[in-house]
Amino acid sequence: MFNSIDFKKITATSCLAMLMSGTVIPQPASGASIINVCRQSNSSNSKFLITLNHNGQTLEVIGEQDNGKKLHRGKVKTNLKNNYGFSDSKAQKVKDDLKPYDILITETPLCQNNSSGSSNNSGNGGAVSVELVLSVDVSGSVSDSEFELQRNGYIKAFEDSAVQQAIKDLPNGLAVNMQFWASNKVIDTGWYKLIKNDSGGIDNLNSFIQEMKDVVRNKSQSKVTVNGKTVKTGSGTDIALAINEAKKLLLNNNYDGEALVIDVSGDGVSDDTPYSGPQEENGDCPHAHFCPPLEAARDAAVAAGITINGLPIVNDQNRKNLTHEIDIHYEQLVVGGDGAFVEVANDFSGFTTAAKNKILREITEAEDRVTDTDGDGITDAEEGKSENLDTDGDGIPNYEDDDSDNDGTLDAEEGLLDVNGNDILDYLDSNYPSPDYTGMDTDGDGISDAEEGRTNTEEPDSDEDGDPDYNDIDSDNNGIPDSIEVGDVSNPDNSDSNLSNSDSIPDYKDPDDDNNDILDVYEIGNDPSNPIDSDNNGTPDYKDPDNDGDLILDKHEAMADSDENGFTDEGVVPLTPTATIDDIDGDGTPNSEDNDSDEDGLLDSVDPDPYIPNYAD
């Protein structure tokens, strides 16, 4: 029987001795007691494996060193929330009660076993390119011979030269663990770090292969033995259990992987037996592997940054017995995360080929999802490295090509956008941005950006106001919106088209529609919504080359200056490009302050049409 200790009198130095003597120390605030603390390796940055008893439930959590000396209790809190569903307040209580257990690393013994029963952790952790859990179905529907086919399939996959080359190509290697599951407990081989060595081989590869070969499965007793330890796995099919336990293996180890992957293989759909026993007072389920349904387990793993791939084994027997196809079950409920996929094995006899293809793809694509070879901000996976895509056919695959569509614009600038909405990403679209601007109308004037002159290299600005025509609702700045001035969009108005001196510029882009050398803004008058029509012929002056209908073009009437006094014969000063609606003669004095707004020689006070020059009178 364990001794009872006064919690408040415990010190860090006495804690270790009590633990080593088998004393369980009660935690009154949280209801948890520490059973054991150990280091996972001799490494200076080793993590702690902490075994707790919480209201009769055994919990295993990972802690890290704080400042190189003591237990980082914040990591324990995170583990309890992520892996056991503790509420924040409950996990905080356990964290607070662990304060006296800040045991020095030098005093903490090495762990004898890891959380799933295997003592192996070859490679001692550190950075890896990919962490991979091979999660193998050993439920009652898998016969001993089928188990052998499944196990041997994985062995042959790792013996395959293509798979081995893929491992060698990983900058930081592969951390791999094989897990066996059914419906009760799981067991795993422990972690092996496979990485290319100086001699061109792969460290720990043969050890991992031998570990797989040494696994013993007893179907009749629903038991699996790994590295001398035996667990009763059960006979049901609980894929949620497999995912939850694999997630713990990935999140609670010594490795820092760029990509985290679970590879689930099996020949049946998940039993998904919900837990129906008593709940804890806060609603948490004491049997964490039964409570979450399959989708919840998958979603929780994906939320933790894990990709789950599926290897369903489809045969005549399970197709006959299942109410829905196992491959569809895996696609809809099992796989998830970045780049997730399903590789179907047609019967157990086809498992070897499927396993090799799947592992090869997992290793390469997982690395590709975090690698950007050409530095364009688009990962190699997104650029189709696995398919060696070469969009522009220049012999350089997209993942190495900084201009994949060879349109003169770098992929980094075009990015993962589809601006013109043609369902082709811009960095792969040689027609972006021209001529596909025909499908865009940035300023909403009913005229496409392409029709307004926008191309890959050109952005016309008719009124030179700094806003290109495709983004300007009044391109010629005459006060009349382009949507009105354009007329028929398919055949835009061009008022001077019948003149010998036509400029071929559509009215909505032309500051002088009738080409009479008098700016539209001058001829329109003060109210663009009701432009002046001097001769009432239905054509407003700014579109009419003969405003007064005297059969003499305004251009000739307005510009004639017989006595060369600077004024035209009609008393009008030739207009300048500075004319605006508010300054009709462009002399720099706004109409409201100008005694002769139209500069026709008549003061506004006596001019019946102060904004219409004499040539239009």
C-alpha cells in the first residue's frame, strides 16, 4: 500500500526518491497522482514521459525541459487537452499540481517502455522530413495468412529500391512506426529514423524491417506481440481508435517532423461503437478511444496538422458483407488533411503493390508539400512534382520553373490566383492576363477590360488621371459615364467616324467626340445628365460637328481668326486641354468667379447663354 504524503510539504529533491520507492503522491486539486517520470533518451534535449493516475484512469503525457533543466509543465497541459479531451480548467489544475515535480534531468532515469509497449526509439529524435505511422488492421476479419500478406507487403515496400531512393532523397530522413490495432488496445514497433548515411545506405532500415518480421499475431486470442510485449487488441474494427492512438504517437515523440502522416490499412468499415457507460461529471468520456466517432477522430487529427491516407483492402468477401463499399467508406470518413488520398488494394494478394505505391507517394508528396524548389511561394506538390508537370513544355518542370506558363510574368507574382475566373490558376495560364480580360469588367461599366485596352503589358489611361480606362467609369473625364457614352457595346459610338479627319477613337475614350478641336467638357455644358443640343437636332453638341446646324463645321467657325487678335471671328478663345465642367473656358478661373465663363466676349450677366460660345448660338 502506498504511503500518504502531505502535498504541501513535498519538495523537488524529495519527489524523485518517493517516486523511485513506489510512492504515489496524491494531488488534491486535480485528482491526479504521478506514477512515474522518465526520460525518453540520453539526449540533452530529451522529452519526459509522465505517467499519471487520474480518477482511476492511466494517462501518459509528454513533457519537455524548461531552460534545459526542469519539467515544462505547459506541454503536459497541452497533451492532456489534445490527447485526453481535458477541459482547459481541468488540465490547468493538473499543471499547477505538477509544480513540485520539477525534477532535474540528471536525476531522472531512462524510460524502459514507450507509451505503446515498445522500448525502441532508434535515431533519438530530432528534425525529420516526414513522420509516418503505418497503422495496420489486425481485427477478427483478418486471417493469419492475410496478416502475413499485409505485413510482408510493407516489408517488401521498404526493400524496394524506389522507396529506398525516396527515403534517401529526404533531407532529414523519415521517422517511421508500425502500429497494430483492432478494437481494444494498440501496440507499435516504436520509432525508427531512416536516413541516408555516408556509405550510401539507410541507417536503421534493416532494424525496422527485422522488427516488422518479428511481430507475432495470434488471431484466435486476438493478441499481438511486439518486441516481447503482448497486448490483446480485440477483434472488432475501430478505426477511430487507430487514428487517435496514431495521433498520440505523432504528437508525443522525440521527432520534429515537417510533415505528419498516418497510413491506415484495413479490410473493413469502422464499428464506431459509441461509449454508452457513465460519463465524468464534466462530460468527458473515460474511454477516449470509444467516445469520438470516426469523423471526429479524423477531424481532430487533421486539426493537429496530420494527413491521414487510406489503404482499404477490397475483396469479394467484404464487398458481399458490407452495406457500403469499403473504399468509399475510407474516402468519405477516414482520409483527411493536406494531400490526403486513398490507394485501393484489390484483395490481400494485391497489397504489396498497393503498399509500395502508397508509401512511395506518402514519402515524396509529404516532402513536396513543405518544399518550394524554385522559391516562388508555391510548394512542389502544388506545382505537380509527382506528375512532373511542365505546363509550357520548355523541358523545365513547373516546380523548378519560375515562369511555368512562359508568359513573361513570374509565378511568384501571379501566385495561386485565378483573376480572370477561367478555372486556370494564373501562374499556369499563358493567356493571363490577356486576352482573357474579355471576361472581366473591373469598373462595372458594361465594357470588358479587354475592350478598354487592357493587356498583359498595356493599361491605357485616356484622360491621364492615373486611373486606367478599365478601372475608370468616365475614361475621357467629360462628366458622362462610359456606360452611357459607349452606346452599343458591341459597336461603340464614334461620333466623328463619318468625317474625313476621323480619329477612330470611340466616344467613351475620346475627350473630343466630334473631333472639332473643342473639348467635350466645354460643349456639354454645366449638366452632363442633360448635355446642350444647340440646334435641337437630337445630337448633343459634344457629339455634333455642326452644333448650330448652319452646315459650317464648328471646327472652322470656332477657330477662324481673320484679324489675328487672339480671338476667333466668333469671339471665342480656342480651348485648351485644361477646360473642365467647372472652368468651361479653361482659363484657370472657375465659372463661379469668371465674369465671362465661355470667353465669348459677352459678360455672363448679359449673355443669354453664358456657357455656350457664339459659334453655337
